Amino acid sequence: MDFVVVTLFPEMFSLFWDYGIVARAIREQTITACAVNPRDFTKDRHRTADDRPYGGGQGMVMKPEPLAEAIRVAKRRLPEAPAVLLTPQGRPFDQETAGHLAALGGLILVCGRYEGVDERVGDSLVDMEVSVGDFVLTGGELPAMLVMDAVIRLVPGALGKEASAREDSFSEGLLEHAQYTRPRDFEGREVPPVLLSGNHKAIEAWRRENGLIRTFLKRKDLLERRGLQSEERRILQKWYRDIERLLDAQPLPGTDPSPGGQ
Ligand code: 4GY
């Protein structure tokens, strides 16, 4: 898969491209990545990439001509790839969107700076807008890296032979189960014994239950969105019955006969 980033700050991407799984994927040509700088398409001697907003107001706007020329160069390098603008106004980015984008041969990521980009560039050259969250950053570079990171690990071969992104529980819309490594006793806290049992079926069952309960406790919205499979209903019903039994075993309020009791 091929990535072209349109950015006024290409150096911001060198660390990202030079380390870890992303660096290995580039080295092994599983992906390619490069940057195009709109400043290289300015024509004045100050290489001006911004200008004052029509109508007045605070801050500056990205000048349309250099940005448009940079996006056109990116599109010439990747004629099939959509140009994605990173903006809080875009479609909320999630694992499903990452999956859709990873199925494409290439991606052009357009990073805004200042107060925004001239609307007419978006109209004619941007194919899609994506947001990484409901907050405002100083530029689209971090969102572009975030999107690339989530997409790259879904590209076949990028994670290497040791792991497959398909097996992540988030690929099923749930949070990941708890993870443990040595030592068995860390500051008095033990690893759940089932994980030391060598019983692979029991370990699988524990992990599914753990991931489901964590999702219920931390992110109910994820469960509401996607619904429950039959095994998941059974796990939650078991918890539900256990909680009911605990509640039934409690004395009713106002029935404690002891002195000072209710
Ligand atoms: N949130 N999700 C985001 C952002 C900042 C365009 C300059 C976000 O994707 N991008 O906050 N981008 C950019 C937006 C103008 C600042």
C-alpha cells in the first residue's frame, strides 16, 4: 500500500517512518510513504503558504494555489488513491474505517495548518474528510500519522509473521482482554491461575469473558452499537445471576434487629 502525505512539515513524519513496525513495513516494501510540501509550489521569494482570511478575523488560512498544486502532484503519483483531509469536520475515524482504507491500494493524506484550508481546495481536490476525535489540534500531521498507523497494521504482512490484526478483539468490536507477563507475582499481585494452566480452551474462554466484561464496564456504548452474540449473552447472564444471588442474600433495609440497626 502506498501513502503520500501533503504537509508543510514533512520532517514531522521522519520519526514515525523511521521506527518500529512502520519502518520495517517500509524496508520490506509492504508499504511506501513520502511527503509533498505545498511550500515547494509557492512562487514568491518568501515561499508564502498562508494568507489573511477574507472577511477579516483572527489567524491565517492556507493559500489555495500551493496546496492545490501539491495535492495534484500527489494524485499524479497515486492516480487511484483518494485524497483524505484530516479535519474535526470529517467522518469519525474508527477501526471499521481503518479497515476500509486498508483495502485500498493507496492513500493521500492532506494536512491542514493555521485556521484551516481555503474551502475551494476542499471542494475540488479532496475526496473525503476524516476526523480523529472531537478536539482541535494545531495541524493535521498527528491525525495523519494516527490514521496511517491504524491502517498500516491492517495491511497484510505489515505486522510480520508473529501476529495477525484479524485476531485482535477490536476486530470484533470489543476491547482486548487483560495481558500478563512474568513475574507470576508482581508486588503481591498474582497472574490469574488459568493463564498458567496450559489449558488452551480454558484460556480462550477466560480471555473472551475478560474482554466482554471489560467492554461492559468501560465502554457500554460499544456493546449497544454492535449487539451481543449468543455466547456473549450467556456470559453476561451468568454475571447477572451471580449479582442477583448476591443481592438476594442481603437483608432488606429496616429489618436489622440489632441495637442501632435499621
Ligand atoms: N481532530 N481530526 C483534526 C484536527 C487540525 C484543519 C488546521 C482532528 O482530524 N484532524 O484537529 N486538525 C487542523 C484542521 C486546520 C488545524
